[in-house]
Amino acid sequence: MSGPDHRAPAASNQEKIMCLSIPGKVISIENDIATVSVGGSKVQAGLQLLDDVKIGDYVLVHSGFALQLISEEEAARTLELIRELEDLADDEPPV
């Protein structure tokens, strides 16, 4: 006997679903909540999933949680790729 199925429904051929974590720099920490600078914006991220996060560290943020510590170089590469994707999307004609 199994419980309810809480998985997301499968995407149709016309529907594309993607989850993306965004890199940011930890600028302050209060208890288990970090303030993270993400592309010039400040967001709050829970630190419950990571150990030993310090101010100045770079983390991947998704759904309000810091998921992984990353290097400054990896954060910069990821942000550049996101900018490139935005540029490509801007070049596509509207549907």
C-alpha cells in the first residue's frame, strides 16, 4: 500500500520545465538564515542543508535554501552562462 503521489506531472511535448539554482555570495548570516547577493539583489536563503557556511562564501540558492557551497570561479562561470541564455532568449522571436 502506498501513499499519495507527490511528484510533479510529466511535461508535455510542448511544455518545458527546468529548475535552476542561482549562485550568490553570502553577505551576512543570522542564526540559520543567510542574506545572499544574487546579481545585485539580496535574497534570504536557509542554511539548514549546509555546514560551516561563512560570510564571503558562494552558494547555490534554490527555493529559498542554500544547496551547495561553490567556488567564486564556478559562481562567475555559472552567472555568465545564465547571461548568455538570457541573451539567446532575447534574440528569439515571440511565439
